[in-house]
Amino acid sequence: MFSVLKPLPTDPILGLMAAYKQDTNPNKIDLGVGVYKDELGNTPVLKAVKKAEAFRLENETSKSYIGLAGNLDYCQKMESLLLGEHKTLLANRVRTAQAPGGTGALRVAAEFIMRCNPKATVWVTTPTWANHISLFEAAGLTVKEYPYYDYENKDLLFDEMINTLKQVPKGDVVLLHACCHNPSGMDLNEAQWKVVAELAKEVGFTPLVDIAYQGFGSSLEEDARGLRILADAVEELIICSSCSKNFGLYRERIGACSLIAKDSATADISNSVLLSVVRSIYSMPPAHGADIVNTILSSTELTQMWHQELDEMRSRINGLRTQIKETLATKDIAQDFSFIERQHGMFSFLGINKEQITRLQKEYGIYIVGSSRVNVAGVSDANIEYFANAVADVCKS
Ligand code: PLP
Ligand code: TYF
């Protein structure tokens, strides 16, 4: 049976991670995979997480199954983190299932959409996280793209985006990145979110918000603003969240899929379908990550500690954006890199070509994604000059 199979390429971003590990260049820099790094290039376990894990080790009383929705306290805490004290929560319109990472949440959402409308098209930004496309297609859905990033002006193609979304058939799904757009770093502002929210209501598409970087852009609250603006306006919304980045829990695989329905009764019915989807894929989610997040969010002390650590990560990223812009400006390069400072989260496109990207890797050991996406968190005081000189060198014609 297996002999019919043809080999498939690995995920290019994860492949880059492996290539970096094998590179013996002592100056090598990993600006590939979207993992936060500190000044020393490490991705340490957060102190709040360590404390919560110690607590769990002492206090866990059973390894028996948890339910299909996972840890219900965790689910409720996630709803508050995402929506604050939103009217949809007060009206009991929200249901959440814990999921194995943001990716697991997206796959659950995809299967849920299939149960609602197998003919639905999922509309994604051009460009988007490559996994979005393969994940929805793997679930049997059609994926189409809408204009988003303006490569030329390093801005949003907002008018083009709206013009396309106006033509989306009722019953389709439009995926929006809540903040820290992956891969461009270009986010909608408040006024633009309001336009999209009104359009969703008018046109009748269902927004699906992917929020994988809450707290990495401006603040926990600000980064959820667009999501809440949508929730103010529409009857139905799907939210796929991830605790990989903001809690640094990448390998624990913890996220959530939340549904907002038009009323509480519809929310119950939707939830029964959501849980049926979960059962058909992995039955129940793993317990560890949810317990850590719930323990942190249940304790004032640990929440404070987490906020501080999250603030530190965000400040470092934003500081680096300014530093990268300023350091590149001191080099003899024709291109203007000031856009890096205006973008949010870990990613920006440098806007250099394939040949220049290959030279960065081969000649300097600087690993960036083939689209020219860089993870700014991989830059540090120790390597910023080396990085800027390398970019200047490959940009020389
Ligand atoms: N959505 C976006 C936009 C992402 O960048 C990522 C990547 O990390 C995810 C979802 C999935 O995150 P997780 O590692 O929690 O599956
Ligand atoms: O875009 C990134 O780098 C992150 C991490 O298959 C990631 O979202 C990349 C690829 C992948 C899973 C996670």
C-alpha cells in the first residue's frame, strides 16, 4: 500500500529550522521560524509557567480523562482573555473547546465549517501563514485569497481588500489575523476593523479570527480590539486562539476554538457539533498546557508575573524594530526599511529577492524564510551590526 506514495517536501519554515541547526558558521543567525527569542537567542520557559508547573506537579490528583472540551476553567479564562466582558459572554452566546495549539483549533474550526456548509469557501489574506491554506484544503474546503499586503508600498491594500470582500458570497468564511499578521506584520487599525465588521454584517460572511499573538503587538487588550469590534457587530464568529507565543508554551500544544452564536440556544447546538468534531479527530485534548494557563490566570500573583514577562517580550520586539530600522539606515543601502518600525509582532518582509535571500544564507549563515520574512526576535545587540552589514552587502547591485 505504501509503495504508491511519492515523497512530499517538508514545511519550508520547519525545514529552515533543521538547516540552521546543521550550519557550522559561528556567526549564523536564525530569523526563520516564528519563535520568540531573548537577547541571548534562547526561548526560555516563562517564570510564571515554571511556577504553575511546580504547582501542578504537587497538586495534580488524577490522570483520568478530561471531557471533550478539555479543561472548562481554562476555556472560560480564554473567553475572558479574548473578549473581556463582552456582551456576547453576558448573553451566554460563546462556547469554547480547548484545542491542541492554534493549529488544532484551526483544524477543528475547518471541520466545524464543513458540518455547517461543506461548499463554503474560506477566504484568506494574500499572503497568509502557509499552513492556513493546506489545513483548510485538507479538511475539504475551498480556499480563495483576498488582497491584503502591498509589497510595493509596504502597507495594506485596504481598498482592494474591501472590494474583494464585498463580493464574497453569503455563507462563506473570511479568515482575519487579529494582530501581528503572519507573515507581513501589517495590521488593520481600529477604523478599518469597523469597516470590515460592517461589511461582514452586510454581506453575510462569517469571520474566523486567528489570534496567535495576543500581547505581542500593542497589549493584551489592544491586540483583541479588532476581534471585539467584530463580535460587537456580527451574529456569528469563530475564534481560533493559541497560547504558544504569549505563554511560550509552543510544544505543549495549547489553544482554543471558540464560537459565538446568535443566541444561547444556537450556541448549545453549535457546541454539540463542535464537540462531535473534536471526538472524531482526537477525542480529547491533552491536559498539561491548559492546566498551566488556567493556574496562571487563576492567580493574581502569577498573572502579574506573566503580564510582566509578556510586556518584556513585546518591548524587546518593538525595540528591535526601531533598532533594525536605525541600523539599516546607517548603511549604504538604497532601500528604505522604515516600514519595519510601523509593523507589529515578530514578522516583517525585508522585501529582498530570492537570490539575495540565498546569499544571506550561504555567505552569512543568516536564515530567513523564502518570502523574505524575518523573525525580528532573532536579532540581538550581539548580531545586529553583522545582520545589517550582510543585508547592505546583498542589496548592493
Ligand atoms: N496561526 C498563526 C497566524 C500562526 O502564525 C501560528 C503559528 O505559530 C498558528 C496559528 C499556530 O500556532 P500553534 O503553534 O499554537 O499551533
Ligand atoms: O510562521 C511561523 O513561523 C510560526 C511557527 O508548520 C510555525 O507560525 C511554522 C510552521 C509550522 C508550524 C509553526
